[in-house]
Amino acid sequence: MLATIAARLTDQLYFRCPLDPCKKVVYEYGIQLSLSTLASMCSIVVLGIFLKNPASAFIFLGVFFFLRLFSGGYHASTYARCFLLTNSVYLAVVGACYWIVHFQLYHLLPVIVAASCAVVIVLSPIRNKRHPLSEKTYRKNRKIAVVLVSVESLLFLILFFWQIFQPYVTVSTMSLTAVAVMML
């Protein structure tokens, strides 16, 4: 279904714009990827609203999606599996946050942040055999991933030690951990 929608949108794009016919497959792939990502993001926001915690959805999206974009990690074999996996990861993050808050395990958060940050810094970006990157893009993604995870980790730790936005620090920490786990 996603391929059909992307093909129709690409046809409309080509109908309205003078584009190189050789690049039609690239446009279709980009539209498929964009639609898949948008669907995942929307469903996570809907889940966040359903769970009466939309802030957790936006924090998860901000940490998880942007860091994964540059750090890489596990990729599902189909868009449907990616959709299900991403939503499952969000639910796992929310569940882990619930247990951390319920059992007041806040003292573990700095250790979890440090370990997750180390994994991302050491392994970023994961090389995907199906979508190889040029060496220049690889180095650029590595720099961006290291800067992102460093800034995010520093921000999480500052908020944690100042005890500001404690539930949101937990969501941020577990989202970062999800990225690290998917890299392993």
C-alpha cells in the first residue's frame, strides 16, 4: 500500500514538475521513507495522548528519531515491521519509565545515561550494508551523533542533578538507552 501511494505521489510530482526520469525511483523511495516515518511519528503521538502523556511522545521522538538518524542501528526489513518496532520501542520506554518512577530508581539514571552515551559514541554510526555511506558522510554522521549524544547526555544530567522535570529526564534517558540498545 505504501509503495502504491508513493508511486502515485511521484507520478503527480513528475506530472507537475520537469524532473529527470532517471531519478523517479529515488523520489519514490524518498516518499515511501517519508510517509513511513510520518506514520510512525503520528502513531507515537496518538499513543502518547492515549496514555495521557503526550509529552513523553514528543520527548521520545526528539531524542530517539534525531539520534537514530545519525547513529544508525538495527533496521527492520519492511516498513510495516519498522512501524511496529518503533511503536513497540516507544511503549517499552514508557513502561521502563513507569517502573523507574514506581520503584523510585532515579539513582540509576546517571549510570544508564553514561553507559548509553558511551555505546553511541563508540559505535556511531552503524554501517548499514544495504545503504552504504560515503566515507565523508560517515564521518559527518559520526560527528553529529557524538555532538547530539554529548549535548543530550549533559542536558539530562544537569536536569537530573538539579531535579528539574524529573519524569521527563526519565523518558529522555530511556529513549537514549533505546538508541544504544538498537545499535548493539
